[in-house]
Amino acid sequence: MNVSSSPLVQQAATAQRRPNLIVVWIVALVAIIGGQGIGAVIAEAVTGHEMDGSVPAQWGEVITNGLSLLLLALWVIFYERRSILSVGLRDRRGLVRFVTGFGGGLVLFALALGLLVLFGGYSGNTVAGHTTTGSAAVWIVLSLIPVWIVQSSTEEIIVRGYLLQWHGLKLTNGWVAVIAPSILFAVVHLDFHPLVLLNIFLFGLLFSFLSLAQGSIWLAAGIHTAWNMAQSNIFGLPGESSFREVTLFIVGPDSTGAAILTGGDYGVEGSILTTVLLAVAVFAAYRYHRTVEARRAVEHRDESHAGSATPTDR
């Protein structure tokens, strides 16, 4: 599988300095772990809340993720000497792709939740800890959309927009270039339940194939944003290693559902039904990437033939 022809990967070639992959991994880890760690201290001082799922704590995530982005931007701009837009953000149709992805992410989550309701014993379920629900939560949830955009897009920029593009540029094996960053994506979520790890890894593959095909991270960021927001502030389920106090609806597993189907305390991301759904989505995204990849190869071949034609031929 070839990934180097993707515009997402080719944008890494604009760097005047090209770090090796070990350095690239260090940069990504420092941005994620360092930014989140230092940012959490700053966010707690600013909001007066720990990462406890409250609305002020959620707004604190803008600080933690913003610091991660700042660390990456400083490296890309001042060491690699290229535009920060080159990490998967350069796309004239970026906003349209993001909105499309957001709608697709809501549909994807609705399908996953629908499977759990159908087969996993999910139902309306009062969960201790929710402070604001129903109509009282509507405007609060809407106001949190920027928080989820920053949180989800940060992960996409660092993992798909930076890590994936360098792997695609430097490695001849496209599968390794896609799989390695997806493993990191799963591990940094710090949920070590086997099905959670597998499902987040599948998400990594899904977002990778979509980003490679589109040449930017905007569609993947939209899906990622919608999934996280739907899971936490729309349906009030656990995810992203934390619980949110404000939710539009309250659903959850009843006592009759098997944990492997319901996900138990891990929510939708811990269900085998989600694994099946994501596997289908990954296959569809892979086929989409291969179709776009083949079209790019034909266009490149046609351009090469046109460029090598003799004056008589032209």
C-alpha cells in the first residue's frame, strides 16, 4: 500500500529540516504528555477545578490541548521551518469537510448506540453524577462545542497531521506508516481494557485512511469531535477516561446486558458491537483510500507522459 502520494504526506516534504522518526515520536509524545500534564496544572489554577467532568473543567481542556498544539507549533515552525498549516490543515474545503465529518460522526455514534440498545441491553438509566440534563442542558452542551473541537482536533493534528505524515514520507511500507501512529493513538487514551484499546486502534485506522484520502485532517477531526461530544455531553456515557456532569440524555446498560456487549463501565467504546461496526467502517475507508490512491497514480502518470512528450507530440 502506497501512502506517499497523499497531499497530507507530501506537505511534510516542505520542511527545511527533516527529523528522523525517533525524534518525530519524541516530539509527538512531548506535545501530548507534556502539554496535557503542564496544561492540567494551569487549567486547574485558572478554573479552580480538577479534571472532574464539570463544565469549568471541560473548558480547562482548551488550555491543556492548546498547550499541546503550541508545543507542536513551536517545533514545526522554528525547527522544521515550515507552516503549521502543513500538518494536515491546508485545505480550501476544510470547513465543509469538518461539518460533513461532524454529521458523519453523529451518525456513526447513533449506529453504535443503536446496536447496543438492540443487542446489548441499553436503556434509559439514571447515572449518579449528572447534575444537569434534558432541556436545561441544551445551551450548555451547545456552548461546549468549541471545547470538543479543540480537544479532538488536537489529537488529529498531532497523530494524523504530524506523526502519520512523517511515517508516510519516510517509510516505504504503507501499512507500518498507518499502524504505528494508530497504536500510539490507542495507548495515549490510557484505557487498557482490551476491547477499548482495540476499538480506539480501529478509530486510528479509520481516521488515518480518511486523512490520507482527503489530504487533510478536517474530515477525521469532524467525526472525532462528534463522536466524543455525543458520547459524553449528549448521551452521558463514559469515555475519554472521564465522566461529564452535563448531558442531554441519560442512557446506559441495564443489569441484564453482558459486559462484552454493553461495554460495562467503559461505555460504547468497550463493546464488541462497536468493534464490528468500526471494522466495517475501517474497511470502507480503506477501499476509499485505495480508490483515491489509484486515481492519483493515473493522474501522475498522465502528467509524466505529458511532460515527456516531444514538441511534435504536443
